[in-house]
Amino acid sequence: MILKSQVEWALHCCAILAGLPEGRYLSTKALAELHGLPKEYLSKALQSLSQASLVDTTLGPSGGYRLARPSSEINFLDIVEAVEGKARSFTCTNIRENNPCRPAGYCDSKPCAVARVMWEADEAWRDTLRRVRLSDLVGTLSEEVPPDIWRDTFEWVLKRAG
């Protein structure tokens, strides 16, 4: 499974937005500049987050994006599904029905073993993402990013926040 690069962008942008003070917004331009991304492509990922009600947006010179609810109430799965959609990562097309050794009209009583394993794996992956909150990510980053880079990043962000 390969996720769109927009998933990575959305996760990083949400981590930055989690640090914004109440009532402040960060523009697409600032988020794109911070992450070295093309503004036009990042805009699509941010729109997906907005449509999923994960971020609020406002227009104008001090407009931009901010989280729609506390970072402790947003998990990785919310963000991934906002960008990728909620469909399972595996689609069973039931190719076992093409087996020439099956009697005509034979009907299987349950989904095939391949589909069951793949669906179980998909659910395990989603459970992992569901357990990790955006606030957990911010906590991890605050421990792993060197303090001077952490401080300088948020000073940079706050100078650009409307």
C-alpha cells in the first residue's frame, strides 16, 4: 500500500497547526514555505482536511487554517481518511469464482481466506492509526526535535500567523 504524499503533508501541517494559539490561523503559503512544498498541491490536502471538519479556515489577510478541535481529539486515522478516503485498502474481486474446477452454481458460504486476512490487516493498521492522537505526535516531536529548532520553528510560525 502506498499512501499519497498529501497524507504526510497533512500530518505535518496538523502538527504545526496544533501549536497555534487560540484564534490564530496559518496561511497555506506559510505552511508550504515551512515544509518546502508547492502551495498549489498543499492547498488540495488542506482542503481535504477542511472538508472533513478537521481544520477551520478563514479568508483575508490574516486568514488561513487552524485545527477545528483540540489535538487530543484528532487521531492519525482521521487525517489519513480525510486525504485518502475511508475505503478498505484491499478490494476482493472474488477471483476464486473463476476456478474451472468449481461446480456450476457453487456458492461460497463466507468471504475467501485471502480477503479475510487482508481485511484483518487493514483493520489492524487502522486501529494503530486510531490510537495515535495528534497531541501524542506533538509530544513526541517536542522531545525529539532539538530545543533550538523547536523554539525557532514556532517563533517562525507565530510571526506568520494571522
